[in-house]
Amino acid sequence: MMLKSITESFATTIHGLKAGHLTDRVIQRSKRMILDTLGAGFLGTSTEVFHKASQYSKIHSMDFDDTWHPATHPSGAVLPVLTALAEALPRSPKFSGLDLLLAFNVGIEVQGRLLHFAKEAKDIPKRFHPPSVVGTLGSAAAASKFLGLSSTKCQEALAIAVSHAGAPMANAATQTKPLHIGNAAKHGIEAAFLAMLGLQGNKQVLDLEAGFGAFYANYSPKVLPNLDSYSWLLDQQDVAFKRFPAHLSTHWVADAAASVRKNLVAETALLPIDYIKRIVLRIPNVQYVNRPFPDSEHEARHSFQYVACAMLLDGSIAVPAFHECQINRPQVRELLSKVELEYPPDNLPSFNTLYCEISVTLKDGATFTHRSDTFYGHWREPLSQEDLEEKFRANASKMLSCDIVESLIKIVENLEDLEDCSVLTTLLKGPSPPEVASNSSAYNNSITNLS
């Protein structure tokens, strides 16, 4: 029997996907995404944005989470929903790690499928911030799966979620941008609960230009694959993991600037900042990452110019590089005044194809140039598991003891074998570090069955 609508095919897929549909590659990739997202979340609890919003939400506030293609941050809108549900719902029946992995991947899959329905979505966005749009539906889908909603209720949850979706790119590089993913998570779970209570929406919301098509002018949706031969998008397309908390496109800039710096030092035995006459960045035309003189950490995270200058000056970029005392250094401001941007016509604004070329010209006329086509952490050059875990340790250790951090790494590594998700959520909401340290042996004992 043919499905009546695209929306119905999404609902049928959300309801019908089972743990047996998960492939080894999807499980492995999604566990890496979960670990990375947890680490970014722990680090985010130290930010001013988090403290301002903590009375009602736990939000993404560091620009440090994974990025997919077509462009979105897939995990941040989904994982908090599932950990919250695993903690809040009755422990009988238990929710397993495999239950969490399945619901997580359903939420990721829904986002990817929606993004593939519009050519516009393949470019770095200009109008809407994608996590606020597809992330809201991904959150609703993940919550619906975890809660065991019927196909009909899944359909209603998607319809409700569409009316909660959307945030403009104008708020990029401000303290409001981090609210986008937090709100996507919140609105998605709300949509699922409202559907459970019987609230109804348009049952063809994903089919219509006046429905989800309102976000994309060239929206062309398709029915999802049959469950008998389902193919996950995450199986076909990995995600990118950031090495420092800034807009993904700046990672190409950092990579190219690091190589130029290395050549400068090798040739001159020092870094002659005073002798730099001109810095040219050949990049895609992405205006909201064009910030010649950023005044805040959020603007610096969205500045091609700042990332290039910070890398040239320091040789590395980490979380402290975006503190205001670093942004406002006289050496940085001097270098920023020497930066020029060029937009080669072949350098398209897509995370899958863009490149960065940097040329540094000294006052004696010598020019040093390097081009980066792929940075370390991109899906074409993934972070090693060792480096991903080191990133997690660096982020999570701001809030947790070393023992708890190592326990979390071990749990996520074996998540598909975890019988009860409460083991994970207990660690995530754990006591303050001094208390954690004294109780760490109990947590370690609780996961010995994963060894």
C-alpha cells in the first residue's frame, strides 16, 4: 500500500526503525558524536551565556559541537533530550544504551533527510540557522522514538515541531545564537509531549511549501526508503569535529595560517610580526564570518580575520584564545589591520568544498602562501579516537573529576552494551567535583560489567 504523504513516511520510519537497523559504522560514528557533544556541553556550563539561561535550560554555548553536511550541528539538539528523558522517566522498564543510540540516530537521520530536500541547504546558511530548524524536528523525532509514540503520534509531533522551528542568522556571533540549539531541544521534546496529549497539526506538514517548505525556497521532499532496506545517512556521511570552539569555516583558516607560520619561522628563525606588511585570506564569501575587528568572544568565534591572526601570533588556538583579554591584545589588533579578504569565484560556501588560502607578505617583499583544502577533524580527515577522547577530557575536566571523566569515556565506548541508561545519567548530573572524587569508586564499580 502506498503511503499517503511524505510526512507519513517520516512518521512510519521514526516509529518503525529498530535497533537491528543500526549498522556497526552508524553505532561507532554516533558514539563519537555523543562523547564529543557531552564534552562540549560540560565546557559550556562555564560560559556567561549558560549562567544567564541556566534557570530554564541547559544550552549549547561554545560553538564546539559537531557539524554535518548539508550544514547543521546535528547532535546538540538531540542528545540533551534523550539524557533528560532517560533521567526523568520511570526506571521500569529500563532504557538501555541501545535504546538511546537508536533514538539518537533517528533524530540525526530526520535532520539529514530534511536537509537533503533543498539545494540551498548544501551551502553555508544565510537566512536561518539550520539547528533551529531541522534540529527542532530531530529533537521531536528522537523524543518520539524514545517515548515509543505510535506512527500517528510521531506524525503529529513533527507537525507541532515545525511551528516551533526557526531562528534568523542575524543573531550569529551574539549571545543569543547559543539559545538556538537549546530551544530546538526544548521545543522538540515539547512537541512530542503535546502529541502524546492529543494535540494535532497538519498531517502533510513536510509535504507543503507552506509547511516545512517555508524555510527553503527550493524545497523538494521525497518519501523515505523502505524499512526493509533502510540506509542511514550517517553511514554515508560522517561529521566534522572541531579542535577549537569557533565557526567551522575558520578551521580551514587556522590550518593554512599554521602552515604559513611554520614556514615563516623556518625561514626567518623568528616570527617577524613587525615586518608583516599584508595578510590576504582567499576564502568563500560568508559575510557573517567576516568580522575585521571583533569586540567579543562570540564575534571572534565568527571571524576569519581573528582566527588567522591568532594562529599566526600564537601558533595554536584553544578555548582561552577567545577570551576578551586575548582578543584585545595590541599585537592582535595590529595584525587585524593588515588583513584583506579575497573571494575566488571557485571557492563556494560549502563545508564540503571550500578552501582557504593565506598569503603573508613581509615588508621586504617576501611572500609566504599556503592553501588548506581539508583540516584535521573534517569528515575527510577525521579526528583519531585518541584525539577525540583528549578533547573530551579537556572539556569535561572543567566540571568533573578525572575518575568520572574516564568512566564516561568507558560508558560511551560501550554504550550499545549498557543495560540501564541511569548509569550514564547519574554520572552526567553528578555531584560537585569534591564530592565526586570521594564517590568515584562507586561509579567505577557500576560499569565494571562493560569491561
